Amino acid sequence: MLKELDLHRNKLTILPESLGNLISLRKLILSDNQLTTLPESLTNLTELRELDLEGNNFTILPKSIEDWIKSLSEKMCEVKQ
């Protein structure tokens, strides 16, 4: 089972919906890419404890993603935006 995924500095502009299938993921590093949005499937990552989104170009995030990020922060998870 994959627990950590580090995709920082890969010049990513989009993420696949299938990323949300990695339900055992605890740490997701997406910093310093060129992302403008996130797939709604990320809300399936219920085991996630650390999320790094710094250094991207987010414009409009789906409400479900905004709510998910807020809930991660409330659960005392580390979220960098």
C-alpha cells in the first residue's frame, strides 16, 4: 500500500481522477507544480494527514475540495497552501 506520494517540481498542470483511488495515502506532496485545480476524487483520501499544495497556480477549486481542505486542517493535519 502506498503511504506517501511526492510529486513536487514536476511541472504538472493536471492530476488524474484516479489519484483518489490511493485510499491508504497519508502524505501527498504536490508543491511547486503548475496546478490550477484539484480533482474532486481527492476527497476519497480519508487517511491523508499531510498535504502540500504550495507554489501552484490555483484559480477556482471545487467546493468539495475547499471543504475537504478545511476538514483536513480541522483534523489537525498538516496542510500547506
